[in-house]
Amino acid sequence: MTIDLRADPITLTAALVDIPSVSKDEAAIVDTVTWALREQTTGFEVLRCGNTVLARTDRGRDTRVILAGHLDTVPIAGNVPGRFETLDGQETLYGCGSVDMKSGDAVFLHLAATVADPVCDLTLIFYDCEEIAAEFNGLGRIERELPEWLDGDLAILGEPSGGWVEAGCQGTLRVRLTARGTRAHTARAWLGDNAIHALAPILQRLSEYRPREVDIDGCVYREGLSAVRIGGGVAGNVVPDEATVDVNFRFAPDRSLEQATEHVRQVFSGLDLDFERTDGASGALPGLTAPAAKNLVEQVHSHGGGGVRAKYGWTDVSRFAARGIPAVNFGPGDPNLAHTVDEHVPTAQITTVADILRGYLTRA
């Protein structure tokens, strides 16, 4: 299949949606995007690394902006090919990936082909396996194998943000709390020590927890501490000797991963339980004071975009922030519709995001 990068980004989005690209099955869309970048852009060095496509200019500009987006989607649910419908009086594109995040990819590809003389050098990264375990993430592979491709003054990820600049991201931490007891027959339960009952103080502290809100660069991040899984029990007639609660902490980016871990440890201090951190990733500070980020915010305000707000959730902006590069999420589509069967994006949002970024890259 071929695509036309100079076509309207709405048309280009529809073409990308019609190429199935579930995680680990991105070869077809990567073939298409690689060919299009090589044949329809000028001044770009284009490199393919596995199922990740990279392209960059070297015009000697003072600033380099990275445009990055993943090409994979969650499993298709009868929503490919895409379709256009009218919803609340607006033209709307339905289809798997229309929100997360082929509309953002289409905007980046279109701008690469149609902005002839940007004020900054550009790096484009279209990567695989973002929707599954981090060990498969194509951006992570580039970070390990070709880290120089991640150097820049600002990274813009085309994650759905409804046309808002969603700055930085929350960190995420998972811990497992394990209570111990003593097995016994339930007919003689007093001879045992029920580990499931011992979870009650953990749940009580979670229900009483009051999350912190913190303002960073004008973006308010609200933290959250939640039980996400409970396990325990041996059989219907046995007092259990072990029970667990998995807890997820979404924390503001002014905390490090270690500080977040210590905070959660303190929440449950004094309880007789085992504490194990099972997963974690640092957040990303907004970085909106950086000149390249300020210029983007100005373009959003002057071109009627949504404004600026904190990003709730973790995204790959964290990888850039860890390298000292300000990073934001900015793309069409409501993130609440990502991964849904009726995933859809108002086509006007695609146009707005493209216009804002065109203005940003040309300072028009």
C-alpha cells in the first residue's frame, strides 16, 4: 500500500487507520511509512531500525525538535477499516488507532513532507510496540542502540490530548503488600491466624488516604493511591496463611521513583507485612520554561488550541525527560476514547493540531 504525505492529514489519518498494525505486527505500516518518507520528503536522512522508522534533517538550525509517535495499536475490535460519520454536527473518523495515535502520526508525516523550510531541525521517530510491555517498546530500543537520535531541545509526542498541550506526565509505581498468618481448618479457625483478615488495616489506610495536588509550571498534578488487586485463600475450608494487595501509586513528577516508593512505604508503616516494589517508572517534569516549549505554548494560544494542562498517566515523554529534554504530549483525539470499540476523532481536531504545529515550525 502507498500513502500520500502531501494529502490532507485527515485523508492521511484514514489511510493509516486502514493499515492494521497491532503490536508486534507493524511490518506493513512500517514498510509504507519508510517508503513514503524516503520518496516524498526532502532533506531527511531516513533510517529503519527493526519496526521503527527514524528521519532527521541537518540544516544547521539552532534548535532541534523531535516529533515522535507509535505506529502500533491495541487489538482490532471490528473497527478496521475506518469510516467517516457525522457526530453532533461534526465530521468524525472512526477506527482502531484513529485516536491512539494514527491521527498524531499523520500530522507529523504531513508536516515533514509539506513544511519546506522549518525554523528548527527536525527528528521524526515512528516506533513499534508502545501498547505492550515496556521491554518491547521501539523507542526504548532506540534509546539503547541509537541514543543520539533522541537528542533535541524539545520532544513532542503525538499522544491524544484533545488539542491541549499535556505537559510532562505522572510517574507510576506498583507495590505488593503481603500479610502472613497461620493455616488452620475453618472448623477450628481459632487455631489459625487469617491472613486475609490482616488486610483490613491496609484497605482502611487506602480509604483514608488523601491524594496530594501539586502545581508545576502552571500544571496541576493530582496523585492517586489505589488497590488494584487482592489475592489470597487456599481452599474453601482452610484459614489462609498468606494474602496480598497490589497497590498502584500515580505520583507527581516532582517526586523521584525512590521518593515515591518511600512515601508509599510510610503510608503503611507500622503494619506487619512484607513490602515489595514490583514495577515503577519515573514521571516527567513539564519543562514549559524551556524556550522551545514556550514557543509551542504561544502557538497553541494564538491558534485557538486547548491550552496547557498536566498529563494524567504515564507516557514516553518520561524517556526524554530522563535525558534532560523537555517533552510534551500534543495530538488530536480524546484520550478517554483510546482503546475503545468506537474509537473516533473529530476531523477538525486533526486540522487544528496540524495548523498549530505548522505555525510552530515556521513561526507563522
